[in-house]
Amino acid sequence: MERQTSQLWKTRGVLGEPDVVISGNPYWLLPTVLGPASGGTREYLPGRLKEYRAGIDGGYEVHDAAELPDIVGFKEIPWIFGKKYMDVYQWRVRRSCVVEGAMISGSPLWLLDTVLADAEQRGRATVQDGIDPIRAGEREPSKPRGRKPSAEPKETPAPAGSADLPARSRLGGRRRRGHRRAPRRRVLHDRTPEAMT
């Protein structure tokens, strides 16, 4: 699948809302993505699918997001420790935290239980008020991406009473892009001692 294809499919209504959002990034389960292929609207290459599945060590297929374990990304890990994003980022740079369990679409993902086990092993304090929302399914909200599904341009109505004014008057005195005003002339005052008296 080409990059940004999922967003294009979402915009065109081929894919619905994501099955799960982690650290603001949308993710769809494999059965959801393959759904359009079973309806005959999209095709996939069976060899590529087999290669993809083989490349996921210890992976398994779920059909419902409720079957997924608690997964976190970079934006949720600070909740667990009560830290700032940059603190957690530095842990990763210094390799003083557990390695991500998966890298999907360029985003590192961890199992919550793996992060908690690593914190216990390293003696890092965790914040239960940050863990409980994650276990309840809360995640960083999704980032707006691409065009809205209704990409129809909306016509801007003219201000009331301006229908009878010429087009230049409706611009409200603002210059249009690309049009330059003539440069102002500087008037130099005579500063000679004779002129100052």
C-alpha cells in the first residue's frame, strides 16, 4: 500500500474510523483493511500479505480492537511516569528504557505491561493516575490529517449590502496578493544652519 493510502481511503469513504488511536496516530486492524478486498472494491497481493505476516515476530491477528492488549506510544508513556515528553524521549535516546515492541508506520509502540515491568526492573516510580486512564482505553487524541471528507469548496457570501458595490470596493481596502503599492517618497528636510533659523 502506498504511503497516505489509508488517509485517501478514509477521505473517499472506503475505510471507516480507525480501530484504535495510539499517540494521536490512527491504526486499522488487518481484517478492517482487507474488508474492501472481500467486497470486490479493492485488491491485495496474497504474496505481500504472507510476507507481511511472516515479518511480524510473535504476531497474531485479532478481529476486534477489544481483543488487543493495552498498547502505548510516546505520547502515553509520560502519563505512566508523570514526566514530560522530552524526559521520556531522552530515556529512549540514551537507551535507558525498554525497546519498542513494534514500529508501525514509523511510530514506536509498546505493550503497557512491558513498560511497567521495565519500570519495576529499573526502579522507576509510576503514577497510577496515569496508568488507569490507559487501562480504561484513553489515548492521546487523533491528529487531524489530510482533507476533510467533504472536500467541496464552500462559497463565501458577500457582506450584507455589498452586492451593488464594485468588486474593488468589497475588498475592504486590502491589497490583493501580487499587487504592489508605489513606494513612498521620502522628503528630505533642509538641515543647513540657514534653514533652521
